[in-house]
Amino acid sequence: MTTATTTTKKKTFKDGAYLNSITGLGMLKNDKTTHTKVNPANSVQNDIELANLYLQDGLATTIADAFPEHALADDIKIIGDETGDILKDLDDKGFTEAVIEAGTMARLFGGAAILTLYDGNTQFYRPPRPNEKVVGYKVYSAADFSLSNNDYVNDKTSPFYNEIELFKLNLENGNQPKIHVSRLTIFRNKKAPRNLKNLSFNQRFFGCSSVKEVDDSLKDLGSSMGGVSNMMSENGLKIFSLSGLTQMLSRPDSGVKSVQERMSVVNMALSAYHSLFQDKDDSFNMVSHNFTGIPEIVRLMMVMVCARSKIPMSILFGQTITGLAGTNEGDLKTFYGDVNRWRRKVLYRNMCKLITDFCKRNLGTSDLKEFSFAPLGALSGKEYVDAKFIQAQTCEKFFNMGAMTNTEIRKCALENGGTFELSVQGDLPEGSVQFNTDDNDEE
């Protein structure tokens, strides 16, 4: 009995010393680094925190939205759909909107799934029938699913062996229907290292949140901005040293009132006459903060957020690192490269699957449908004119060299004008010189 009591006391003392109520060390909400005990599991509380960040923090919203919105800012080009009718039919069902939302939810919660809706059969725990047509799409985040190791199929004769066949979905009305995997298209964000044992099952299956990666920097930036705001509000703090202050306050009836009236007279004199009245034993001081170096500190906090989120400052904060006068050409080039890699990794195969399923069921085509993303970024009016001018100069040089005819130049300007491509057909123009580019040939 004594041993058990002693053990309990030691355990309580150890936990109490670690979960310090003053510093907050050891508490999940207050931990910021791996130097303190932290549980990165994607618990319900963390999901709610991420949802609140998305709604309340504009930076977190931009981090989640920027990649999907830029990735599909312009229409994709489905191979074989020259008229764009297939994409139009898909968008009538909410295809592009669903993919953008799924990409946002994947970056926010670590993963998402698009549930394809078919006409007729509402038994979601079964695969859709071959004759059912696609009627729409619904998007659910990783936080909407309750998954565990028990959901894996252990039957070796099943085509879904060692995979999850039925996904348990948490609906707002409290129901938990099971969805067959053939109806779902899974979007996975950044994968977590396999050797991390304290991750939740959802994090291991879907991925990790891109917003959670930047959470520490967002908190540091918020603390920095809050400190600057407090310094500005407290700047110009007035300090009154009144003679006989203790005696004045000791008066039961008029002590506090006398002090307030005396301070009011000083404030009135400062406001009306820009002067100060005080007794020979009184003193008055104005405390002001030194803001030197604060802009640099805040800028470094902003740079840290941009570095972790891979979103340039010109997009995340609305200005470049050098100020409003700088250009963001380099920022956009780097950002568009990251977006292009992200959409190829996260979106492409899932979008091909959805497009192929729609074409097979609604249009009767059985071949695999692929597509190409639209180029990222658009030329401004001045940039477009400059590019056309350079193209005209290039065509003029080719014409003078005899490498292109005026007919080919006209064709390039009319047919390839939007892409700035130059092309020739047939042999070299009559009278032009054939250059020998093979260095190994000898006369």
C-alpha cells in the first residue's frame, strides 16, 4: 500500500512539474517546437483549429487556396476535345469547382476525397453499376472520415486485399455511412515520414496539412505584430509624479476625485495651450518607445512565413521583399514552378480518373482521357505587344536570310500568333543556301 502511494505521488509530481500551469509547457495548444512534448496527431481539436484558422486568418486562407486556384485558373485542354464540349459538360456537373475545393481541403487538412454521384443507385457501400451516369460531385476533407487499421481488408481473395474498401464518413446529421472506394477519388497532400509513430491514421493515410507546417511562423508573426501594436498604443505614456499623492488618496471622500481633477487640469493645459502646469514638487514625463529595427524584425517574420509556405511575399502579403516599387517577376516564376509541380503530383492522375469515368458513362467512350494544364500566368498588354514586336523582328531576319517565305510568315502570324511559335513547311525557299551542319562530313 505504501509503495503504491509513493509511486502515485512520484507520478503526480512528475506530471505536475512537466505540465507547468504558468508557462504552458507540455500543453498541446501552447507547444511550438519539438523541444517540448507535442502530439502532432490530427485530432478533432486540431481539425477544428485548422478550420478556424481557415475562416479567421487571411494568411492561412491564402496558403490553402493559392495553389489550387492558380493551378486551375484557366481551363484545361482535354486531348481529343477540340471544341471544349467535354469540359463544358464536366463543369455543368461541378467538376472544376470540386477539384479546386478538394485541392484546398487537401492543403488544409492533409487530404480530401471527391465523391462521384451517380443516378439511380444510392447504395454508397456498393460499387456503381456500369449503366449509371455521373450527375455531380461532392467534396469531403480528411477530417470528415473516421479511419483505422481495422478498415483494411484482410481477405487475400478480395481484390481490395490490404487496402481500404469501405470509408466511414462523418456527416453533419450524425450519421456515418460507409462509402465504397470505387466512388471516391482520393487527394493526398504531403506524405509524412513512415518512422513517425505518433501520427494519426488519417495523417498516415492522407498526408499532412500545409497550413499546419506554417502554424509556428504564423503565431510568431502574430505575436510580433501584436507587440508592435501594443507599443504603438502605449507610445506617449504619461507619467505623473504628484506631490502628496498618498495623502490625497487617503481622504475617504475626495481622495481619488482630487487626483483625477489634478490630472484633468494637466491634460487640459496640454491640449489647449501646449503647456504644463505643475507644483514645484510635481514632475511629468512622457514615455515613448524606440521603433528602430522593428520593421526589419517584422520583415524577417514575413519572410519566414513565405519560406515555409512556398508562396512569395508579393502574393501572400501584397508587396515584394524590397517594397511596393519592386517587381515580382522572379517571385512569380518560382511560385508558378511550385504550383506546376504540385498540380502534376496531386491533381493530374485524379483528374484523369474523373474525366475518363465521366466520358465512359455519359459519352460512351472507353479510352483513357488525358489532358494538359493551361500555362501559368498571363501576359499583360504591354508584355504581349513587346513579344509580338520581337516575333516580327525574328520573322524579318528569317525572311532576309531566306529561311522563311512571306506566306509562311503570314501563316505563323495568323495561326500561331497566340503561342508565338514559328514553323515552316516543305523545302527551303528557292534560291536559298543549304547549310551543312554535319562537322564530320568532308568534301
